[in-house]
Amino acid sequence: MTDAAQSPRPGMAPGRAGVIAAGLVFLDSLLGQMATALNLVPWYESLQKPWFNPPNAVFGPVWTFLYCLMAVAFWRILMLPRQPGKQVAVGLFLGQLLFTVAWSFAFFAAQSPLAGLAVVIPQWLLVVATGVVFGKFDRLAGWLIVPLGLWVGFAAVLNFVIWRMN
């Protein structure tokens, strides 16, 4: 066997990885915003919400911050050399990204807290799994997913209470 055959295949170039990571996260954010913005008024405003529901102005900055962390974490994973389990890590990330936008459509576009609840639970599980698996490949990438896991966990509780109140 040659040395080239024994060495791991290189990961994606940093620039290409950045474009893919940022592009996918931005697309996810854009789609989620489209589903949400059209249904904030009057539907969401008319719902009864618990005392711990943050003001609407909090959600944009929090999600912007979380999407930036997600993009950096994914970028770090994409640049790693090909190795066993890396495809699983990428698949988990893409799955949680899909569920993140699906929640906006289930909750806001379908105007259904129950549908949102049905999506946010597997979303949270995928986020946690993504953080754990990312952490096995790159400790920082794993930690960058932790705030998302905390926020989605909070969102699940909030979603449940809104569903119960309405």
C-alpha cells in the first residue's frame, strides 16, 4: 500500500466549507422567517402565552446568534478529513436543520401549536444528537451546538404550554 492510500482523504477546503455551511444555514433561516412572518399578526398575537414567553423582539437576535453558531460548527465538521462516522454527523446536522425550518411551518404556517409540538420534540433530539456526535469529532463544534439545544428545549416547553393554553 502506498502512503497516499493509508492517509485519510482531506476534508473540504475552508472556503468551500464556509459557503456550504453559511448557505444552508441562511436558507434555513430565510425559509423559517417566511413561514413565521406571515403569521405573527394576527394569529400568533392572538394566542394566550405564559408569563415566561419572551417578547417577539428577542427571537430574531437569539436565532441570528444560534444560526451563526450552527454555521461555524458545521463549517468545522465539513473541513475535517473523511473518516468513519463523519457522514452520520453531517446527516444529523442536516436533519436538525430540516426540523428547525419544519417547526416554523408546523407552528406558524399551519397555525398549529400541536403540529409544532410534534416537530419540536424530534428536532430537540436531533440537536442533542448532533452536538454529541460533533463533539466526538471536534470538541468546539460540539459545544457550539449546546446553546441551540438549550433554546430548542426551552422552545419545546414554551410550545407545549402555548398548546395547553389554547
